[in-house]
Amino acid sequence: MAERNKTRVAGVVLAWLLAAGAATLIGVVAVGAIGSGIVDSPQRPLSQEEVDQRLAAAPGQAPAPQSSTPRSQPLRSAPASSPPATKPTTRSFTSRGGSVVARCSPLSVVQIVPAQGFELDEVDDRGHDRARIRFESDNDVRVTVELSCSGNTPVAQTKVETESDDDD
């Protein structure tokens, strides 16, 4: 009878190992099949040169946001009066309050995305070559990004203020 129990236990262990192996194999094949059908895309990422060409081709239009971020706000600060003599540069600036993408010749704010915990408080278009963006958090932290152009390259100055700064 002891021999019979050992055989039964060995059979159960073997069946369990086979079932676990089969389940693992099915899972790996399923994930591979799903991943190749969803992840593989006929589109390829744009090169930096292609991005620059597309930005230069549509100077009066901000690119459409790729995500549904509710706080993304494309903004054009001034209409282009004539084609720029030199190629404008687009730069992204990241601060504690959020990210700003700007382009020069003339200065235009392409995109504003507040960081988590912040919201867009103010956008002040100061004319042809200046802009100010202010983010504010629930904790009364204010981050101001001052934009200007140096030649055809955007530059930013960032200032962080807290409620305790105002109490002094």
C-alpha cells in the first residue's frame, strides 16, 4: 500500500508539473502574439530633421497634442509676418511647475504642460520677443517661466516662489 501511495503522489506531482509548464508556455505564446499585434506599428518615429522640417512648414500652427492631457495648451504668441532668414530653434524647458516648449523668430509658445500637482495659472504674451508662464500648486508654490529669444534660440529664466516667501 505504501508503494501505491508513492506512485499516486508521484503521478499527482508529475501532472501538476506538466500543467504548470503548459500554462506557462501558453501564457508566453499569448503575450508574444498580443504584443506583436499591438506594439508593432507601421509608423516609425520622426528624425530630428523631419521634426524641424514639419515645424518650419507650418509656422502659424501648433502641433496637435499626442496625448489627451487636459492641461496641454498650444499657444501662438504672434503671427509670422515673413519667413525667417535663419532656421528657428525649438526648445523644451522643464521646471518644477511643468514643461514649456518654445520656438523663436518670432517667439511662440508651442506647448505648455503642468507638472503633477500644478496647474497653469497665467500665460502672459508680452509681445514679439517675450512671454511669461506661471504654474501654481495647491501648496501655494508658484513657478514662473520667463521666455525670450537670443538670436533664433529660446531661453528661459525660472523663478520659484512659496507662500512663506510672500510673508517676509
